[in-house]
Amino acid sequence: MPSILKKKQFWGGLIAAGILVFLFYDLDLPRILELARHIRLVYLLPVLTCTTLLIVFKSFRWKIIVSKVRKVLFWPTLSLYATSQLIGVLLPALTGQAGRVILFSRKGNFSKTYCFSTIFLEVVLDGAGLIMLMLLSSSVFVFPSQYRFVSYIIAGTTGCVLILFYLSLIFQEKLEALGYRKLRRRSLKVFLVLRKFLRSFNDGISVMKSTDKLLVVSVLTFLSWASHIVSVYFLFHMFNFDLPIWAAVVVIIINYLALMVPITPGNIGSFQLAVVGGLNIFSVPKTEAVLFSVVLYLVDMLPMLALSAFFLFTEHFSLSEISGDEELLEVERMVVESDVAVKEEKP
């Protein structure tokens, strides 16, 4: 099999192209031109402000999370975080999160295990925020059964992970003692490696032991969700959509669920499809929905790109340093080989 056929980027690009053809092939061009003439650009600044605040709140949340180990300056953290978000979007599937770990480790001077645990905690917090949004919006909107099923899985997983985090923090010393008793004669080296991993991981989630900081982190999580919702609501007004704010909540939730695992480069295609699907629930015509999805994608990406460009310029850093990293390439090879193995087992 040619090596290009084993690359996630190749298959992701094909999927993106297929989705874009499906979305754009039958659009009403005169209607697009009419919509463009009636777009209310006065709402563009509020939209960009909200999408920028989304990154600001998430960056400040990560700053609070790592403050248990080290104090970091906000502005460098903001540009570093935005760059990590860009890497998470651009690189496919697991390699995106691995790329974020490597970037934080290199530029933040943290251990990779510590960086992984802070990112994992962020994902769990966002999952908890998503569940709260679904519970609140369910009072005015009934989600389709497939989305409710996914939400149950996310709620159960999030709850279990939070419980495991707390147990790991509370019983850390007992876990270390148990590991020492079980492994000291068999393999002391394995025990030392596991103990180092446990301590580094628990350092990354240690903010959960501080009620004050956990409250701040929770508030920042809420504010990040709120800023994203308000940006979509302002965009409704920009496009003259007569939709309530809870419709923006539904669009954001569906978009989040659809993009939990990035399958296309930069989420191009899959992002637009998720937004169009969300707007379709509210009977927004396809042409209007597709144009809306394109503009929403751009306003979501612009602050991230601007802050990332600042970071790359001031730090004399290149994204190729991450995409070409040996550890990242190893993660990608593992993912590709697992896919190939599954395919070869099928008759």
C-alpha cells in the first residue's frame, strides 16, 4: 500500500473534500449574493471580541491550573495557549493533542506527563460544562435521540473521570505504598517510573484540591462557554436570523459533539456540516446555513491565528518543529498501524 494512503491527512483531506462538495454543489448563488449585501457588519466586532475572549478565558484557566506548580505570566501564556489550540485543530485525531503536550512541554518547561494531565483536566471540565448546557437547554428544546445518547456517555465518562481524579489525589500515598509492596522485588525500576508518572499526573490535576482555585477554574469554564454562545448569537443578528439565544446553545453543543475527534484537517468540512446540521433543526435554509457556517469558522479561527502568529514570531518557533517531532510521528505511526491492522483482519 502506498505510504500516502496510510496518512491521516490524506484520508482527512478526502473526507473534507467530499463534505464540502456535498454542502456547496447545489447552493443558490444569487441568494448568496443577496445575503452578502444584507449582512450587518456592525456585529462583526462584537463577534470577534467574543471569540477572542473564548481563548482568553481558556488561557487564564490553564494559567490557574498550572499555578499550583509554577507562576506563569498571562500574555505569554495566552499566545502559547492559542498556538496549542491551533495545533490541536490542524493535526489529525490523537496527534493534535500529542502536539499540544509537546508544545507545552518545550515552551512551558513542564514534564510531558504534567502537560498531559492539565490538558486532560481541561477536556473533563469542558465536558462537565457541556452537560450543564444540555441540561439547561433541555428545558426549552428536546435534543434528537442520537445527541441525547452521546450526552449520556459524556456525562457518565466525565463523572467517572472526576471521581478517579479525586481518588488518585486523596489516596496517592497509599497507591505509592501499594505499588512499592507489589513491585519492589519484581521490578523496582518499573515502580519508580510509575511513581514518577503518578506524582507528575497528580500535580497537573492538583487544582482540584483547592476549593478556591477550583471555583475560579469552574467560573472560567462557564465564561468560555458563554462567550462562544454569545458570539454565535451575535452572528445570528449579523445574518438577520430571528433565532433565540438558546438556539445558539444548541448549535454550539451539536458542533462540539460532532468535533470531539477531529477527522479533517483544520476541521474544514466537518465544522461546516455540524453547524448546518444544527441550523437545520431551526429550519434555516441550506444556503443561509452554509454561508453562516463559513463565517463562523473564520471568526473562530482569526483570533487563534493572530495570537499564534505573534507567538511564532516572537519565539522564533515553527509549527514544523512540532509536526516533525519524533514522539509525535511515533504517535501518528501507532494510530495508522492500528487502522491498517484492523483493515487487514477483515476478509
